Amino acid sequence: MRLDDKTREIIKSEVASQFGVKAIVRLFGSRADDTQLGGDIDLLIEPSEPLAHRIQEECRLSARLYIKLGGRKVDVLIKDPLKSLQPIHEQALRNGIVL
């Protein structure tokens, strides 16, 4: 995993603040692979309850993390427990690392 401790703590803190402490955060994509270089931060969030406005919540968390992490690009996906999984969700669940 190519995230330092401070970055991981900021991510976990912001997710807990927005979705509660029971939300699961997974890092996936190039940052989860120690053999790759660069790349943005890709996160899959699994909230403990369904969200009424999933897309707005994804954008809100992404913006908050962008600011807190000094302008680093963060892509946020939220897994809706009431909807079927998309291929990107399946990949993130299969290859992601829980923070």
C-alpha cells in the first residue's frame, strides 16, 4: 500500500466524520499496489446504512479529502447495499485493502 500513516488517518477520520465509525474504507487501484508508481487515491466506502444522495456524498467526501490532503486527487465510490454491484465495485472489493 502506497499511503503514509498520516494520509491513512486523515482518510479514516473524514470517512468516520461523514458516514460514522462503522463505515468501511477500502483503498484500491494503483495506490494499493506497491509495484506501481503515481496515481490518484481510489477509495470504496461501505457505509453501514443506505444513503439517500449517494453521488452528492461521493463528491462531498472527495472534495473534503482533496482539501485535507493538499490537493491530491481522490476518487470516491460508495457501495450502496440496496443496489447490485457494478464491475468497479467488485474489483475494489476483491483487490482493495481495508484502511
